[in-house]
Amino acid sequence: MISFLTIIILLACVILAFFILIQNPKGGGLSGTFGSMSSAVMGVKQSSDVMEKGTWTMISVIGGLCIISVMFFQKPQGVDNTSKAAQQKSAPAKKGK
């Protein structure tokens, strides 16, 4: 299940990168590409809203999937909570004769 969630998270990250890279940092974005006249005719004027909603949606999806994926992690079997280094520090040193 973890591998499936990891693949979905990676796909969501790629889609998020697509939304971010398409946006123009000055607010022009896709609507500035077609010019003012064609944006009124073709209806591209609202593209910045769509890109912003897509960005926030993908951020929410990634965050939710990361939180959900924690539920599927399993504790490793046969592993003690104490490590060998901690056991060596707590054990008294043996003196040789």
C-alpha cells in the first residue's frame, strides 16, 4: 500500500509542478499570452484563477496523502528499542588480570 501511495504522491507532485511552472509570476500567466482581445473572445481571462485553484488543490492532495500514508507504516519486526551502542555504554567495563 505504501508503494501505491508513494506513486500517487509523486504524480501529484508532477501535476503541482506543472501548475506552478505555467503561472506567470507577475500575474499574466496564460491569459497574457493570447492578448487582451483574444482573451475576451476565447474566455482565457479566468486562467489565473484556475491555475491558483489547481495549485491549492494539489497542495492539499499531497498533504492529505502524506498524512494518510503514515497510517500504513509498520514497526519493523524483531528490533529492540535499545541499540548496541546504548548497551555498551551502560555495561560496566571488565578489568583483565
